[in-house]
Amino acid sequence: MFDQSKVILLTGASSGIGLETAIQLVERGHRVYATMRNLDKRTALDQEADRRNVKLRVLQLDVKDQKSIEQCIKTIIASENRIDVLINNAGSGFIKPMEQATMEEIQQVMDVNFYGPIRCCKAVMPYMRKQKSGHIINISSVGGIVGSPVNEIYCAAKFALEGLSESLATYLEPYFGINISLIEPGGTITEFGNSLTRYFESTGGILDDDYKPLMETYMGYRATFTEEFKERAFQKPSDIAAVIIKCIHDPNPKVRYLTSEGSLAFTKLKTSLDPDGELMKAQVRKGILDK
Ligand SMILES: NC(=O)c1ccc[n+]([C@@H]2O[C@H](COP(=O)([O-])OP(=O)(O)OC[C@H]3O[C@@H](n4cnc5c(N)ncnc54)[C@H](OP(=O)(O)O)[C@@H]3O)[C@@H](O)[C@H]2O)c1
């Protein structure tokens, strides 16, 4: 049990990483507000909480809906008078070559994965500044560091989240006492992959056009992600939850946490000199703020 119970707001708790993280945080004694956009989907979380004998507070929050964010934060502040940790976990993948994606689809991907975390950050930061403490944890991806084929729109959204977080990390802590960290998982066994494949298929799948050879190759690669392969090569939500908890309990939270040897290896060409982002943060601070 962690000796200091924190008030934690977590988005996207209906499944996967969010669901498991919510439960593990309560198991470690924190006061967790597990939120989801559609409360009709709370059964899986409720059942797991019952099974593991933990008490969760569940609230509605759609990261695309400013009003729902404000209402949720108002409710938490009314009962706790503080928010110590915001975990921006809600997110969704997207596969389609940029040229074939509609502007509406591209805006949707940015809305959930980038504007959503911004909305939540902007809404909690006044309280964290008043407290002179807080920790914002943005769930990014190895796709926020390395671009990959047919995932360019999703990667662009996570790159944006990385740029935002790295920039905020240069001044939020020294000026306002707020830490900000990125968690960067690689493949993790959740609904994430199934949802993006379902969406791709529902919007026409592989089209009979110039992109067909590329898409057939790419979808052939995805077809190698059998259950047996994922069991062997992917992480589990509990692995990612453990990294998130390590980050929350870290007395000196780092800018970035790669979640496995695999994600470290995948991003190595870009991250080997500064895997946790602390050297770059110090260098930027030194050049601009430490005058
Ligand atoms: N799984 C991976 O391989 C992987 C790898 C790297 C990074 N990540 C990141 O990890 C995070 C969690 O994903 P996951 O793997 O746990 O996938 P998941 O099982 O699909 O969970 C995604 C969660 O985000 C929620 N969500 C989607 N749109 C939302 C919105 N507008 N408002 C609020 N919640 C919304 C989903 O709610 P609904 O149930 O209502 O859809 C669900 O609770 C995401 O940010 C993802 O990008 C995942």
C-alpha cells in the first residue's frame, strides 16, 4: 500500500489499460475516479472491481465533450477539493493511408487522441496550480516516437501529444509544481487493435485502387498477430498499469516511460541517448529558462 492516497482522475476506464489501471490504483489505496464516455459500458469494470473487492467511483466523461469534462471535474472537486493525478488514457487507433482518410476522420483521430487530453489538462490545471502540486500522465505510444506505415494519422496525433507534453514538462514543475509524464506502450492486448480493424473494414476495407498492394501487404502483416503471437509478444494491460503506478509513485517523475524492453528496442534509434527524456528537458530548461 502506498503511504499517501492520491485523488486520481482517469479517462477511458471501460476497457483495456484504463480498466486495469483503475483497479490497480484502488488496490494501492488511491481514490480513483474511473471515467468513461458511455456508462452503459461499465459492466466489465464493475465486475472486475467486485471480483477483486475494490471500491471504484465511476463517472461519465467523454474527452470530446467539454461540458462532460467540466461536470466530471466539478463533481470530483465537490467531494475531494483536489485532483492530484490526471491520467489521459482514452484513445483510439486508426489505420488508413492519409490520402484515403477523410478530413473528418483525421479530425476525429486528433480529437480523441490529442484535443481530448488538452481539454482535460486545461480543465484540471487551475486546481493543480492552486494546490501547487499535481501530476499529469499522458498515455502515448511507441507510435508517438516512431512513425509507421498506414498508421500516420494516429502516429501524428500521438507525436502531437508528445510535443505538447515535452514542452509543458520544461516549465510546469518548476513554476507550478505540476509534473507531466508520457507512458509509451508498444503492442498491448486490449480492444484497441480489434476496434481499429473493425472501423477499417466498416469503411470499405482494402479498396481496389493504387493503394491495394500496400494495403494487402500491411493487412497481411497484421494477420500475423494471432492470439498465440500476441500472448508471446504483446504486453498485458496489467504490465502497463504497473508502469503507470511506478510513474505516479516516482518521487522524481520522468518525462517518458517506455513500458518494455520491446518498446525500448523499437524506439532505440531515437531514444537511446535519453530514454526517459530528462536530459533533453534539462538542456531546454538550461537554454531558455535557467537564466
Ligand atoms: N493497445 C495497444 O496496443 C496500445 C499501444 C500503445 C498505446 N495505446 C494507448 O493506450 C490507451 C488505452 O488504449 P487501450 O489499449 O486500453 O484500448 P481500448 O481497450 O480500446 O480502450 C480505449 C479506451 O478509450 C476510450 N475512449 C475512446 N474514445 C473516447 C472518448 N471520446 N471519450 C472517452 N473515452 C474514450 C474507450 O471507450 P469505449 O469503450 O467507449 O470505446 C476505452 O475505454 C490509448 O490512448 C491508446 O492509444 C494502446
